Amino acid sequence: MTFQIQPGCVLRCAAMTVALCTSVSTYALAAGKAETGIKPAVACESLTALDLPNAKVTAAQTIATGSYQPEDARSPIEKLPPFCRVHVVVRPQINVEIWLPLSNWNGKLMGTTPGGTLGSINYGSTVDLTEIPDPGGIGGLASGIQRGYAMMATDGGHKSSDDTWWNDLGRFIDLGYRGAHEMTVKGKVVTAAFYTQAPTKTYFNGCSGGGRVAMMEAQRYPEDYDGIIAGEPGSNWTDLMVAELWATRASTDSPANFLPGEKMPMVTRAAVAHCDADDGVKDGIIGDPRTCRFDPVVLQCKGADAADCLTAGQVDALRKIYAGAHYPDGRRISFGHTPGSESGFGRMYTGVKDVNIEGGNSNRNFIKLSVFADPKYDLSKFDYNHDMDYVKERTAAIMDATNPDLSGFKTRGGKLLSYYGWADYLAPAGYIPTYYDSVVEKMGSRAGVEDFYRLFMVPGMGHCRGGVGPNKFDMVKVLENWVEKGQAPDVIVASLVDEKTKKVTMTRPLCPYPQVAKHTGSGSTNEAKNFYCVRPK
């Protein structure tokens, strides 16, 4: 059994015929109408004969045991439905995994990537489908096929254990935008070959670095997806890497500024106590940190350093982290971290003594290798006044997904959902509302943008998940309803779940930016029904 795919060709397998045409940016797949419970039309193992442009199917195997042990995973994934596992290598070395349900395919295909700088396949794990999911709803290949999706994931063209890619232009481009696009193109073809019909809908779901990939897809390849979820998108990647360096240096440029990690929960408690009631509800959550005027000087020690106070140097370090990276003349380079996020700083900014060997791995390698191509470059010498232009020149066109012109995605009928935790301890939250406003300005009207793109800020949520506020909601279902039923999300109800008892302790409405949730003045503040969305004055 042989498959041949070339521009303008036809895919043939015995009596089966599926037209597959290619263009410069994507494959236009001739799709039949999918029905619930679609089964494959060919044997899984036959897909090794599939001829893909600039790529090779290196494995196609049936996984019917309910358990699969990826070669690069520490333990097997259990309780899987039967599926066809396909591995594709796109030249030179972009790895793509495609998992295709053997029964009950819902007719749809979803792409995903891990966070950060990728470097691995987002296998995820199986989940209890009766529980309220984390924001992404589908956290990887495993949970995706549980819900009937055909799934695809890529490592972006490199392994996280290999640092040589940082100053390899080709692999840097693969990470920046080519890897996810090639995954999408090849994934559509493999799916169509297996079921002899193309997906009726194609979605992408990623968070953090995967959120950056999501925004890049919407901006650069608007034909790839019908719907996209961009969680915590680190879209302003070059600024973000410099922001991480800024925050690490805030506590390492002087020994007096060293921030002990054990003091950060104290700082978070003080910040929340200071700003909790700003939104009219005292619930242990900072509703919108942009209105919070917390100054850590209130915690400054009256005498000697102690566990329950901050030294003058530690106050100075935190002020710099809140302020974000700036040029010497005061112009902003990146937003700072919000009050209430300090407990998650971890080894990124606390407990770090040497900026060159500790702190964030990504910003170290990025600046040393991608920007200056010098593994011995001294990060303490980075000059924000003179080096930022060089950083942008070297990497912004490849890595930054900051283009506010989403007209291509809107014109093709795509829907874009984004969410961001206000208590994100890794990627400062201030950028994404500013980006959304730039899209409105570029495209002419807020109503026109809301027709296809909505942003939901999540009070109290950390990076992609977790936190003190309601942080569980099924964004995948919200996207499906918008794309497939035309139900635009005017509100999303999020839940706070006790991890031990699995019981919901609070619900709260998430409102489309720039609206915020406001209490009606009566009824429990733990119930979403007692809140409404309003645009702040």
C-alpha cells in the first residue's frame, strides 16, 4: 500500500480516494462531513508508507493496551483509549507526534506544544473527565484523545537537554514559528490519510511558551486553525527574556539585595492584605493588581535583619521587580511582576547569588548564546541602554508574536481565546492587556475585535494554572461552542477546587477584558451568581 502526496496530487489507497492539495503556507484538505464515532479506514502501520514533503514517517504503531511508555518519559501513561501513534520527523529534526483514536474520533484535530522553549513532546497524561479541568482543558496528547480528538504535538526542532540550538539559526527559526506550522501541515495530512477524510475543525491549545506559539500561528499562519487557545502567551519573548534577567539581577547586582525565598510568602500575604479590598470584596484575592499600590517598604526591618521583615536592600530588589525592566531614561522595556505573585518566584529571582550560573535558564542561554554567541558572556554587564536594540535585531523577528494585525485570522473566520493569571509569577501579566488594546487600535473597533478575539484575565491565578483564586475552567469547551455553535463567551465561570477533597470551594465569573467581575452587594462572595461583569471607569 503506497501513498504519494505532491502539489495537485490525489491520495489513493485501493478504492479510497481523498484529494490533498498543497500551497506555500498550508494544505487545503478536501473534507467530508464528520460524524461522531468515526473509525479509521486504513491500518495504522500502513501510514509508514505515507510520502510527506520534506518529512518522513518514522513510526506508526497501534497502542491498544491502555498503556504507553514514551522513550523520553519517566513512566508510562496509563488508562489510554486505543490509538494509532504516528511519529514524523520534518527535516532537519522537527519531531512530531500524532495520536489518532481507533474509535470514537470526534472528527476534529488539535495541536499542542509544551511551554517554555519547547524541546520535548507534550504527552500530558490521562485525566478524570468528571473533574473540572485546568484552564487548557486538554493538557497534552493523552487527555486530548480521551476526549475524542486526533492530537498532534511537536518539540519545536530541538531537545531541551541540548543547548547547542540556541545559536543555531535554523533551529531557532524552527522554535520561533516553523516547527508548529510544519506540525500542523503534516498532522492534517496524516489524519486525513488515516480516516480518509479531513478534520472538520482544527484547533490549537498551548500555554506559556505554547501560548506564544498559539499567537504566532494566529498572526503568521491564519489558515492553519479554526480556533486557538493562547494561555499565558509569552508573546513579547525578547522583552520577557530581558525582564527575567532584570528581575534576577535585581537581587544579585549587590549582596545586600539578595532575596531569600523563604521571605516571599510573607511579602505575598502583605500585598494581598493591602490590596484585597480594592475590588470591593475581601476574599484573599487581588482582583486587578494594576490598581494595587503596595510598597514593600512597609515590611522593612526596624533594626537587624529578621525572618519577619525585609532589609533595605531586599525592599530595593522587590521594587525593581515590580517596576520591570526600564531604560536608564525611564522608558519601559517590559512590565514588572504584580503584587501577590511573589510566593512563586522560586529560584528564578530568590535564593540566587550569581546571575551567570543560577536563576532562569532560558534568559541565561538566550542572552549568552542567541544574542552574543558567547557562553562566557557576563550577564551582570548587560547594558539596557545600549544592548536592547541589538537583542531586538538578533531575535525579535523570529521569536516575538506581537503583530497586532489579526485581520487574516478574522477574515478566515477564526476564533482566538486567551487567558492570563494576574498572579503569574513567571511572565509578567501586564503585557497581554496592552497587546489586546493594540489589536483594537490596529483593527479599528473593540466590537470588531470581540467578534473573533477575547481575553480573560484570571484574578489570583498563577502561571497557566493554580493559585489562590478560582483557576479551573474548560477553555476547550468554550472554544468549541464559539467556533461550532456561534456562542461567543460573554462570561466564563471558574472554580476553585480543594485539591485534597476535590470539592469546589468558590466560583467566580471571568469577564472578557476590559470588563471585571463586580459583586452585586448581596449573596455569598463564593458564588459566581452574585457577580456581574462591568467595564471599570
